[in-house]
Amino acid sequence: MHSAVLLIEFGSIILGLGLLGRFAGRYRLSPIPLYLLAGLAFGEGGLLPLGASEEFVATGAEIGVILLLLMLGLEYTAGDLVTNLKSHYPAGLVDCALNAVPGAVAALLLGWGPVAAVVLAGVTWISSSGVIAKVLGDLGRVGNRETPVILSVLVLEDLAMAVYLPIVTALVAGAGLVTGSITLAVALGAAGLVLFVAVRYGRLISRFVSSEDPEKLLLVVLGLTILVAGVAQQLQVSAAVGAFLVGIALSGEVAEGAHTLLSPLRDLFAAVFFVFFGLHTDPASIPPVLLPALALALLTALTKIATGYWAARRAGISVKGRWRAGGALVARGEFSIVIAGLAVSAGIEPSLGPLATAYVLILVVLGPLTARFTEPLATRFWPRRGNPDGHGGPVGTAARPTGAEASVGD
């Protein structure tokens, strides 16, 4: 009987996600807000709380995080990462300062303590690569001169995750200074070793993993990723970082083939992850934090616009292109929820999950609007002389993932 109820519940979840994804795709929206709302509806305090399938959904959500980070890593080569670090690190530092600090300050003002401050800093810092990639495609801006600047900022944010996630993992686990330092050292050492091996021996690794049989390639890549993620988590680093490093180590045809094979799995389990986060957020807990979430969303929308404007100006982009770059960076999504999920699972601050949910819901809806309207509004109220369009061929290259959200529910 329990097995039958589990199948009915989980089947209903998957069917509902598919219908929500189709609805979002019809109106060119990100499905993430709908997935979060579905989780709120069927979680604790919702309309119809689930029971039998919750443990299964939790496992699926963990796999979703692993696949999100694996697919992210598959989009890069080690050479791309090194090039972006050397060329664009000032933009990454400005991005961190302008967008992480408001989250940390907000947590301290709310009396949540230093650990919650570090977590909320990450929530407000990292933009949604998937939503942004989809919006750029929908608006026909992939070939614009400011687009490589946008992608470079996002690449640096993704790289920062390899350092940030182990820090958060150690903090939420209550690790002391010594243990936390060891955890960070292990994470940095692993990341550095993987980059070195990927640069020197990437072709050999890819050749070892490669297979002309799609079934064998899928099993080897997926099994290797989950194994490394488990070892990383056992070392108190982060399963997500382990998966990200596996993706970086693979390149060429192997990476392309694995990306094609794993995309449907990524989409499925990523959707389950967003539902799972909503399941563990009581809808009644959102109204008390709605005003702080709205204020923080508006503030960090402005700081993201400033970040993009500064980075594009540094790259010599025209004024209109600078405003477009800033408006495109506003959306938050998958990483914000991943970071908040670490704190929620550890029971750091009961209100952090609801605030993060409301914050992401606001900005994942506002992001496409700022991408579309920031430039015309800004040039109307602050007209300046200069190249009027900023279109043309890219002024540089930067590898960039399409992101989970760009394809989930399309």
C-alpha cells in the first residue's frame, strides 16, 4: 500500500511539473517560480501535504543539485576558466562587493547572526545563469557587444561557488576555525588539482570516459559524478563542488555527448529540487518576511544593474550597452536556492528559507523585465552622447552554460 501511494504521489508531482513547465514555456517565462509555488502548495502548511514520497523527493532533490553543477562544469574548459580569471577578475570583485554585502548586512540587521549573514550574502550575490541565458536568447542579444561582458561576470560567479560552497558547508555544519580552515584548504586544493589535471591531461581523461555507446557513456559519467560528489561530501567539502569539478575535467566530444544525454535528467531532478525546497517552506512563514525580501530584492536589483554598467564601461561598451548589461544580470534563481537550502537543512535560521523563497520569486519575475526595459528607461531619463546602439560582433569570448532553468520546462 505504501508503495502504491508513493508511486501515485511522485507520478502526480512529475506530471504537474510537466504541465507547469509547458505553461511557462508558452508565455516565455522561467518555470522556477511555478515549481517553488507547487512545493509551497504541497508542503507543510500547504493545501495538500505529501507524506509517502517526501523521502524519495529529498533524494531526487540532492541528485538535482549534483546534476546542476555537473552540467555547469561541462560547459567550461580549464583554459576558459583561467582566461576569465586573468581578464575579468576586477568585475568579479565589484560584483561580490556590491551584491553580497547587502545580503550580509540584511541578515545582521534582522538579528540572524554571522553564519546566516554569510549564507544570505551568497543568496543575493549569485545571478541565475539559466534565466539570463534564456532572456538574452529571447531578446535576440546573443550577438550584442555587451553580451561577452555579461557572460564573464556570470562565469566568475560560478567559479566563486567552488570556494564559497565549502565555506558555507563548514559554517552550517558548525565546524570550528581549524576544521573550517582544513575544509577550505581541501576544497581549494582539489579545485586547483582538477584544473591542473584538466589542462595537462584532459584529453586522456576524456578518452578514458569516452564511449560510442550512449548507454555506457551515460552510466560512466553519471556514476563517476555521484561517486566523486559523495567522496567530496564525506570530506565535508560539498557534493556540488565535486560534481562541478568532474564537469570541468571532461572536455571535447565527451563533454558534448554527456551534456546531451544528461540534459533530460538534469531538467527532471532540478525541477524536483525546486519543489523540494518549496515543500520545506511553510507558506504562512512568507508574509512576515515579504517586506524585507521585497526591499532586499529592489536594492540588489539596483546593485546588479550598477555591476553590469561598470563592467561594460570597463570593456569600452557604449552607454546603451552598459544599461543592457546591468539589466540582464538582475535575475536570481538556482544557486540562490541551493545556498539557502544548505542553511535550511542545517536549521540555521527558520526565517531564512521563506525569505530566500520570496526573494527568488520576486527577482526571477523582475529579471526579464529589467533586461528588457532598463536601457530604454535609463536612456530616456539620463540621455548621454555616444554610440547609440552598442550592437555588433562580440568583443571577446566567454564560455557560458545555458543553465538548468533555460531548458527545464521548455
